[in-house]
Amino acid sequence: MPGSTFGQIFKIHTYGESHGKAIGAIVDGCPAGLEIDESIINKALARRKPGQSKITTQRKEPDEVQILSGVFEGKTTGTPIQLVIFNKDQKSKDYSHIKDSFRPSHADYTWQQKFGIRDYRGGGRSSARETAARVAGGAIAQELLQTKGVTVQAYVSQVGHLKTKKNYTELDLSKTGDNILRCPDEAIAQQMITYIDEIRKAGNTVGGCITGVIKGCPVGLGEPVFDKLQADLAKAMLSINAVKGFEYGSGFGATEMLGDQHNDAFENVAGKIITKTNYSGGIQGGISNGMDIYFNVAFKPVATIMRNQESINKAGEKVTVKGKGRHDPCVLPRAVPIVEAMAALVLADHYLRSRSNIL
């Protein structure tokens, strides 16, 4: 099936279904000699796994990875790295009622029409459970980036109509994990948590935004024309389940500014060229300029709600569907490590690609 591989040099190929025996990833192109072990990957997976709190799905998956190849004595060998995560807590009977029905805003109809068959158990491969494999592969990408002084961090900045008014530069991002929402603005975070819990009790769902910040990125990552760095970041984020929008730097706010307000003037500070402002979001001409790269990712409300909805079945007949089982009222807390993983995969790939452009 096309579309399961991401990247050109540092590649990740994911496999498996939500209610199958396992999901996983094959990471290819990682340089030899990178120190890595399962505990590093499991730490990342723990931030994405279900059942973490009252505002996430109560499916209980340990999400512990096993490295099957590509690592010897704690270091990568330069060969493909196979990662596997076995599913432990599937409850496929929760989905038997929608075997022949198309749930609103899900992939049911499009998958049935495209392939003529679909795994209705949790959405099969279209399920957000696939993103655990991305987080596993992204953990390796982050380890590679850290050896180059590059860090990737993300946090929840908006839930529904509630949003932090603070810029990322005003926040202590080390406090992102201090609450179950993963929002470092503690005051607004508690309001957001209360709001999500109210939405959950009402059988509904809510969306919001995640902000990503990349620090320490060197000048020169990204390729002109079609492979601009922001274009690959956009593709990476828009490939995540439930994502509806992506903006970087000033984003849509740039439409309300004039040129003399928006232009980032260069200056030389102790021999280092920087910009006085950073409306460009660390990327100019599709290439990183050494400043912080920051972006926002918009997530829609989770499509599965615990309310009756009208739809149709495969025969074209009207039916009523209602979510059963265990689902997230808001995907944002568990999506933070997914956003980080996808950003890291883009940066790792472009870092390796940039080395081939310089003699």
C-alpha cells in the first residue's frame, strides 16, 4: 500500500492495525554508532499511550517497544531498525455495531470505496493507534538531533475557545509535563482540563491547537522549490490523524501586517548573524536561518462521539450510529509527542540530506 513511508534519507515505514496483533515501524537511513535502547523509545511512547488520565481514552495498552534489528550493543549499526509494539487490550466487539455502517467524519466510507474492504475494528490502519509507531521512530530521530544540539518540543496551546495568551518565549517549556493536559501555562491549563471533562461527560469531543518549537536548528536545512523545510513540516503535521491546519512563524497573522512590520531585519551579534524579529519562524526561502522554528497545528474534535448520529450503511440505507467503547474526548494531550516525533523525523531527514549538498 503506498503512503506508509515518510522521508528520503532518514525514512520511517509504519505497519499494523489498531486491533491487529501488533503495530510497528522500520527506520532506515539512521547513521551507525548512535546510542539507543528500548528505554529511550518507551519513554516517548509512555507520553502517547492511552489510559493516562480522565481526559484520555481508557484503553490500557502498555505500549512497550521491542527492537528486532539494527541495534547492537546499544548502538545503531546503520542497517534498518525494526520496531514492534504488540497490542494487548483490543476490544473488537465494541465495533461490531458499525461493521456495515459509515460513521460521520471517519475514514469508513472512503476506505470502503477505495479498497473494497475495510477493517472496521477501531478503524484498522486509519486509526490514530498507528501514530504510536511514528512516536517510536521519532524517538530515534530525536536522539540523532540531540547529538547536533537540536531540540524539538511541543505543548497544548488551545482547547476549544480556551487558549494561552502567552508566546512560547514567555513559557517555561520544561513544565509542559507538569499537568495531564501538557500545557505549560498552568492557570489556563486547569480551565482547559475542566472544560474537556465537561465535554467528556456530555458524550461529546473538542479540538484545539498544539504549538511546536524547534531550537538549535543550524542554518541550511531545507531544499529550494518543492522540498522547502516548511512544506515538509506541513506535510508531516497534516498526515497526523485529526489535523486540520498548519501555520509557521507569523502564519495567518501575516495577512494583517504590512511589509515594513513583517520583515525580519538582520543584525550581527558577537559575530553571529540573527534577525531582530522572527516572523519568518526560522525559515526563509524554504531553508532554516538558525532562528527558532515555531509552528501551530490545529486538531479537529475527535469524530467518535457518545451520541446518536444519522448516517448510512453500505446498502445506502439510513442508520443511526453511536460511539461505543473507549475514546478520547480530546486528542491533544496524547498528540503532543506525535507532533514532536513528526517534526524530528523531518529535521533528521533534512539534516542528512543537507550533508550531501556540501563538499
